[in-house]
Amino acid sequence: MRSGGSLSALVGACALLAGACSEGTARPAAGPPAVSAAVAPPRPRAPMYPAPELERMARIAAARCKKANTPSDACLLEQAAAFLRYPPQDPDCRYVAGTALSVAECSEFEQGCLSVDPGDLVRQLDALQEAGKDCQRDPTDAERDAVLKLAGAR
């Protein structure tokens, strides 16, 4: 009798396992899982300057605010806005932003002065204006936060 009881227990266990396995294969194998309608897709990220350029902007802003003896967040944001106003996704505007950063580094830190001429910035801005290109925008919140963090704001 014992062998019969063991056999029925074994058959029952196999039946349970077979049922669990068949439930697992009943799901579709391809495609991502269904997303609830309540979950919104992530918003596209706003174009933002890369970290090395933001570091340069923060360094220049901090130096200018220190020189003016106004080391406040407002001063840092105002100084950085001069560079952040150029849209990073536009190659021409971004090139002008790079020139503006180089000119500022030369005047603030006397670095890279051999490779940049302040007149280049004026000529580039004139060329953008003549081409009718608008390189003005408000900095994004993420850029403002990054500059403040990099400049060591309070």
C-alpha cells in the first residue's frame, strides 16, 4: 500500500508541476510587457551642454563673481547665462559659445590666449546676425543646477 500512496503523491506532484509549466508557456514570448495607460512615457531630454563645457562656464562665472565680490547664486547664474544662451544643438551657435568661453578664459585666467582672438568672437556674432540665425535661448533648469553645483554654490 505504501508504494501506491507514494505513486499517487508522485503523480500529483507531476501534475502540479506540469500545470505550472504550462501556465508559464501560455504567455506571449515576443514583445515588451504591456505598459499601463497611467504610466506616462519619459519626456525627451532638453539639449544640454556636456559636462566639460559646463565646468568651464562654472569656473568662469565663479571667477567673475569672486572678482566682483558678489559670490551669490544669482551672480553665478547671471555670469553663466552669457554662455548658456547659445543653443547647444545648433553647431554654429555652439561654435560661438566655444569661442566666447575661450575668450573669457583668456581674459580671466590668461589661458589659451595664443589660440583665440577676441575679434573672432565679434566676427562670429556678426556672421550669425547677417545669416539671420537666432542664437538666443533661456538656459534649462538642469544647466542652471549643474553650473551652481560645479561652481560650489551654497
